[in-house]
Amino acid sequence: MRVRDLMLVGGVGLGGTAMMIGRAATPPGATISGKVTFTGTPPKMKPIDMAKEPFCARLHAAAPVLTENVTTGPSDALRWVLVYVSAGDQGSAPATETVRLDQKGCQYIPHVLVVQPNQPLDIYNDDSTSHNIHPLAKVNAEWNKSQPIGAPPIHAKWESPEFIPVKCNVHPWMHGWHLVLTTSHYAVTGEDGAFRLQGLPPGKYTITAWQEQFGTQSQDVTVTGSETKSVSFVFKATPY
Amino acid sequence: MGKLFAVVVTIITVVSTAIFIAHTWWLPPDISAHGHAIDRQLSETMISSGVLFVLSQLALALFAWRFGDREDGRRVKPFPGGATPMVVFAAVLVGAEILTLTLVGAKVWAGVFQTPPDPNSLQIDVQAEQFAFYFRYPGPDGRFGATHPELINEASENFFGLDPARDTSARDDIVVPTLTIPLNRPIALTLRAKDVNHAFYVPELRIQQDFVPGLTIPLHFTATQTGRYEIVCTQLCGLGHYNMRAYIEVLPQAQFDQWLKDKAAQQ
């Protein structure tokens, strides 16, 4: 049974909440849920000045976009953390639905996007300015494509598992991630830092949390039946 | 045919000269303390070369009008000594003009580019990269943090490769994408390129200077008018060159001080 947490971003992502939407009915199997938080003082989320691109600067004139490399939420929650089954997965069917990445207001939405190998990925330019998407892949083939105003979506896919940083060659502040995973048991934390992995067959799993600046943490968890186990990840934050 | 050619040459000469005299497509207003010297030099160059241009074109038209339709095959009048002395004479004439303009112009250029900046200049670091400019101010401590190219990370807005974890002087450095400067205060820029050649060109400031990777290039000027002006890259630096620009914002001193204070508080 394949379980997928689909992450949608509300609004234009201006500090909005990433909602974790599971399947309508809870799939059979165990659940591992929890929260990702930090201790210490995280780096400041700095306002991004988009003066170079007047179209995007106007869009964010009232509320500047903040850097997303370390995004915090209430109660020391950490947003944009990938939590996934890094070992023990008992088989994940390949995903076929198309994942959408938007370039909107000179931001990548979502900031962290997860796909499985060969899953279709459509990349849209929603702005009245050109973008140049440049995934800095090392295992997969690196590419770099311009997408002018009104251009059709770029159809892409990644063949091999890899965590790929993505930048825009025209707008240096634009930064995101394409995370290519073989497992379908994953979640990306929202503003509350919560995650939920459902439909896990009984067994022993290694659950890994990845944050782009703080790195990874892993825990072994054994589940049986339809129990729900709670796991927490706490990253040590430093201001610089 | 010779008369038609003479008419066309005369029309081209008159129209193009009129366009220059009327300043139809001219430089934008000068907003720099040194710009008047550049503008004066440009005018002298345009006048001296313009006079020669008009005289030579009109002479061409005159000869074409008078002799272009002759069909008897006679030469008008040979240059004394033949073709070689004529070419030498032309080369010396044009060479003398170019050399004179170079010597006079070099003095103006050196007055801008080879003089030391005012010791009280506001120091600002400039980093050019494909395809943006970033500007760094030393912050309240008055000192720039050291730069480490390997630490450059656009995701965290560390465009200069600062190391605030270990280098306390880097913690208050102010990095912005708009060059904000106070009015009538000498500005000393230090230009560095992250990747390839770029250029810093502000027509209103009468300043154009290349960035060269590996070189630290000083540049200084004083802005004499408030306003917002465009900084453009004039070295073809890659596919996104068309979009490599930034803005320079010239503010009265009090407004600039407030701006700097606000930015320092955000660090």
C-alpha cells in the first residue's frame, strides 16, 4: 500500500503554512508521527530584497519574502524538513502523478519538493519575468533551462535518488531543493514542524530527518500492527 | 549619377551633424562631481572629429558633383608624388588628430581613474556575479569581515562568503542588492567578480569600469544629485547578461544615515 503525503502550499507561500494532506481514509498499517524542532538560536530569516527584479519587488513590497534555508515556526518548530524512511522500506510502488513546481514572485514554491525516480515533474513560470532554472545535480544529469514569460511548463524527471539544490541563474536569491527518494514514505514538515508517515507494514525502520543547513538525524523505530509511534527530532541550531 | 551621389552624401552629412548638434541621442544628465570633465572632453572630441567629418564629406560631395559625370577619362589632378605620399599624408593627419585626442583625453581619464580616493570616502565592497551585483557596507564596527569564496551561499544570502561564526567583524556587515549612497560624499568602491568579467556602468555618473576575476579594482566618485539610477553590466557575461542590473539610490545624508541604521538593525 503506497502512502503519499502531498504537500501543498497555501497562498503564495509568504510564511504560509505547508499543509500535510494524507489520504482521505487512513491506510492500514502503522503510523510514525512526530515533530521536528530546534534548540539554541537559529539564523535570522532575512528579508530578501528583490530590487533587481522590479516585477517581483512590487509583488512583495508590503511583506518581503524571507530566506528559507532555516525556516522556523511556533514553539521552536522547523519547517521544510524532510522526514523519510531511509532504511527498512518494504517496497514502494513508483509514483506516476505529476508533481508541480511553481516559480512565483521569484520564489520556488514549494521550497522543498519531493519526487520519486522518473516521476513527472512540471515546472511553471507564473511570473512576468524570465527565469532560468538550474538544478545542480551531481548523480543525475545537471541541466539549466531558461523559461521566458508565458513559456509552457518544463517537463522534467529525475532518474536516480539524490538531494538536488536548485537555483535560478537570473535571480540569485531563488533557491530550492528537489529531493529524489525511492521510498514513498516521506513527509515534509510545515510551519508546525509536524510529520506523519502512514501505512507502514510491521517492521523495523530507520527514520531520517534532513534539514538543508543542519544536516540529518536518524532514529530506528520498530512498529507492529496499526500502532502509532511518536518520534521527535531536535536539531541544534546556531545563529551563524 | 555623380550629382545624385553628391546630393545624398550632403543630406547624410547635414542630417547626422544636426542630430549630434541637437543632442537627440545624448548622454543622460551628469550627476557626478567629475562628469563635467568627461562631458567637456566628449564635446571636444565630437567637435574636432565632427569638423573633419563635415569638411571631408562636403569635399567628397563637391568632387562628385563637379567631376563625377566626366566621361573623357582625364584625371582631375593627381596628388603630388602619387598614391603613397597621399596615404602617408592621410595617416599622419588622422594619426595626429587621434594622438592629440588621446593625450588630452588620457589626462581627463587619469583624473578620474588614477587619482586616489578622498580619505574620508565611504567604503563599499561590490561583488559581481552571474547575473547580479551585491554591495557590502562595513556595519557599525566600521570594519569589513574577511571573505572566503568557499563559503559563498546564495541560499542564506551569503553572497560575499563571510564567516560570521568565526569572524566577529563580519557579523554586522550589511549586504544589499541596491547601491545606496549619500549625496555629495566621496564613495570608494572595491570591485570584485565571483565568476567571469562584468562591468559597472552608470551613464549618469560617467563611470564605466570592468570587473575582472582575481583582481580587486578600486573606483571612486561623488554623486551630486539625489535620485535612482540604473547600474548595468556592459560586458557580455553569459546567458543572463541582459538581466544583469542593479540600481543606485542617491539619498540626502540624513536619509542615508537612517537607511544604514535600519539595515544594521536587520543584521
